[in-house]
Amino acid sequence: MFALDPRLQQDTLPIGDFPLCRLLLMNDSQYPWFILVPRCEEVSELFQLGVEDQRRLWEETTFLAETLKDTFGADKMNVASLGNVVSQLHMHVIVRRRSDVAWPAPVWGRQPAVAYSADEVSAIRAKLRMALTDDFTFVEG
């Protein structure tokens, strides 16, 4: 049974589901920062997924990165799977702009998070509704 890590639950807002992954929005309005979490039980490393799920994770990650780059006008996309704090396998997909508060440094630990307002989250959801394909299901959260 898939369960989201409590830290991810605390720090993110649910957006919806791809066929394999749950899409989350990091609750930090300084960056359009998204997280993909495969809905698999007790997986902490990429190699623990079956070959088909590995392929699907990479497809969903690259599709999301390309979509976000176009939708949010990124100068650079940062894509990473670290898991040093949260061991549950997850992919960070972060829109970076030369004007963001941490540029060009990594976003981790640079600035305290600034939570999104309800209106800002609604605007992000609206942008994503126009950009994501039929194999994505939005959840209200």
C-alpha cells in the first residue's frame, strides 16, 4: 500500500497523479518546485523499481520537466533524486530562473520557505490544467 512520507506530506501540496507518480508542489512560492513520487510501496532507490516502472518514471519526469520549462518560462530545469532527508524515492523537478532568490546556487537550504497563498496555488493548477495530458488526474487538496 502506497503511503506518502510524512515529511513530503508536511512540505508539499498535492496536485495529482500520472500513471506511476503522484505529483506534488513544494509549498515554497520562491520557485515552481515539483516532486514526483512513484506510488510504490517501500521504494527508496531507483534500481528497486522494475524495469517498466523505471522507464515510466523517466518518461513522467522528462515530460514534466519539458512541460514546466515551457509553462513557467524556465532558464534552466533542475531534476534530481537525492533522498538524504526523505528516503522515499522521489524526483525533484524545479523551474529555475536567473531572477530567483537562490540563482545560481541550489535551492536547498538557501532561504526559508515562503508558503503559497490559495490564489497562487489555484493559478498554478490552472496553468497545469492547460498543459498536462489526458493521462494525468488532478486531485483537490
